[in-house]
Amino acid sequence: MNLISDTELYGVFPRNLPDDLVQLARTTEEESPYDTEARVETEKLRGKRWEDVKSELFQQCYDLPLLLSPPAFHYYFPAFIKQSQINISQLGLFVDTILNLLADTEVHWPEALSRIEESFLKENPEIQEAVQSIDMEGLSAWREERWRLFTKEQWLVVQKWLIWMKRHAECDVNQSVLQKALGNIDMWLKGNVGR
């Protein structure tokens, strides 16, 4: 299957920075160290159009999609698609993050980290505690808030991207998560989510 072209992305996603895109980082009721990290990492996007964002940023911050506000997440999503197609072998953790969001899965370690999980958790038990304390119902609502911003035309492009990933030999992703993400897109295309 062919790559998704810039022309195709330009046809369904806005190219110019929205005037109201002043808040890049997500917000929470209580300030946390993660919120501070979110502001620092998302500020790297300040003033950049999605087409000017390069994969190095996604390599440095694989959880960037989790740090963005819903409008920023939506605006920069075509950069996620474009850069993953250019450099899929270097963006495994980043792509895992997006796939898990699309699949609405429980929080778990990305496939690319599964080999080091046990020793890492022994050294950093606070991470396991944080993962176990996540409110999954709240997380699903948080994800849905982002997906509601996508149009049907945009969902079709995201679907095409996932199909490309499924068929691309260098994509080392969890196939069951990918399949669940594709199933969710089918649901959203039928009008259950999105506009």
C-alpha cells in the first residue's frame, strides 16, 4: 500500500496554525511533575506548523501525544503520520503510544520496552505504582475528547495509515492493538464518535 502523500494530508488537515492554539500542553486539576514536563516538551512545537515538525522531536519525547491539549493533538496528528512513514524504524515507542490511544487500551508498557520492563520496574517501583493508580474510565474519556475533533475524512486517512502500518514489514507493533485501533476507527466512522 502506498504512503499517504503530503497532498492527501493537506486535503483533510489544516495547514496553518490555528489562531486559538495558544495552549499546547494538556491541563489537569492538580499540578504534577508530568504537567511541568508537558509544558517543556510541548513548547518545542510553539509556532511550528505540523508539516515542519521532524521525527527527532518524536524520538526524544515518545509520549508527546499524551502531553498535548486536545486541539494541539488534533492539529499535529498529520505530523505523526508523516514522520512515522519517513522514519518508522526509529519511532517505535512513539507509534506504540498513538496506537494504544487509538485502541483505547489499558495503560501498559509499549511493545518496544517489553524486554526491559522487569528490571526497569525493580529499579523504579514508583512507575508501576503510577500505572496501577490510573483511572481507566477517566482515561477513556480523556482519549475520546481528542478523537471527537476528527472529521470523517480525517478518520479515513488515519485508517489508511494504520493499514499501511499493518502491511509494512518494518513496523514492529502489537498486531492485536493495531487491529483494535482499526476496529475503533470503523466505529467512529459510523458516527459513534467524531463529527
